Amino acid sequence: MLVDIGANLTHESFAHDLDAVLARAAAHGVAQMMVTGASRQGSAQALELARAYPQRLYATAGVHPHHAVEYTEEADRELRALHARTEVRAVGETGLDYHRDFSPRPAQRRAFERQLEIAVELGKPLFLHQRDAHGDFIAILKQVRDRVPAAVVHCFTDTREALYDYLDLDCHIGITGWLCDERRGQHLREMVGEIPAARLMIETDAPYLLPRNLKPMPSHRRNEPMYLQHIAEELARDRGESYAEVESASTASARAFFGLPEIGVGHYERVA
């Protein structure tokens, strides 16, 4: 069985067929998922989904750097209220993104620092995003890392130097279908074997990052949690391990990190 630590199930592309998406995920061995909260509205919606599918779906709550300008005092209060719910298991998605700069960099840093404060105060793990901002990101994270229980750098795509900076801070590493991109992911294939099994987790980041080497390639181009199995297979090959080893280690890491119950693969049944 597998755990998808990052699925954007609140995305509009899932609005019409979410139950079918979840059924396909279960059929491909995905026992549980973390629904990513990346904005004020999205975090509230992630909690709603987690409440609708107990023990199968859980949520994170945070404000992505793309939305950092929305991080007001009111937003801070909203996030804290969401984190009072047991279904919300991590602070984030939060961090820095200097690749697109959809929010000004000072606003990104402020929103990141405020969310780190929440993690410290509540003793919750961090679900982190970083792109083209490693220097500022690692400097800010270092200030609090010893005061939060755990941190995962979600959708890691960076350099070997960055990888070891994160491992030195005892961070977990989230690997996505970026690994399967022959244009951009080759360096990841060469590095993933260096990630300790206890620090490795896997995710689809659905509906984004559809693995490019799927056969057959779906015509809709939407990524789904069902493809987590494919990512695990590719990861096992690159690590020189069996699929069972990657499956077992990544699931154990995810459940320990987010405090998930140990349940087998089953139906994602919506409660009233």
C-alpha cells in the first residue's frame, strides 16, 4: 500500500469525478492521501475533504508563496482555526518561490516566517515548497528547524548540494513524477539513491506533474493519485531496490511523519 503525501484534490479539475479518482487510486494501492492546502480558500476546502473521507484523506493548511500577498492577520487567524482540527496534520504548503515571483519576495518571506511561527507554537510538521530560492529558504528554515518536530521539502527537484543541506537539517524529501521527466528529471534519478529510506516520501502533486513516461499516456493530461504506483516503480529502479522496499519504507515514513493510522487499502467512502 502507498501514501500520497501531496495531492491537490481541491483543484477544479477533480470537481466532477472525485469519487472515481479516489476509486482508481485505491485500485492502484493508494491507501491514504494528504490533501494539500495552499491558499486560504484551498486550505478550508482541504479540511472539508478530509472530514468527508475519514482515515483516508487528511489535510495540510497553509499559504503557498504564490499567494503570499493574501497572508493578512485575518488569514493567520483562519489558519490557526484550521489547525485546531485533528484532520489537519501539517503547516503548509509554505515556503519561497523565486522562479515565478507571483508574490513579491518580501511578502513571500513574511508569509513563510508567520507560518513557521504556527508550526513552532503548535508543534506541527512542515510541508515546504522551494523553487529557485534555496539561499533565503534554508536561512529562514534553519532559525526554527530545531523547534518543529519534522519538515518535508515537498516536490524536491533541486541540486545535490541542496539535498544534503536539507538532509543535514533532518528534513524529509518528497519525490514526484518530476523523476519521470527525461528533460528535467535525470539529475534526480542519479540522486534519489542517496536519500535515506527513513527520510523518503512520495507524492503525485496531482493534477500537476503527470509522469511523462506513462504508457499509455492519458489523453486528458491530468495527473491522478493512481499514478503514485508508477512513481514508486521508477523510484525503486533508480534506488536499486525492490518495489516492495520502496512501498514499505515510504509508507512507514509518511505515516510516522503525519501521524496517520495504519489501515489497509480500501474504499474511499464519503460520510454525510
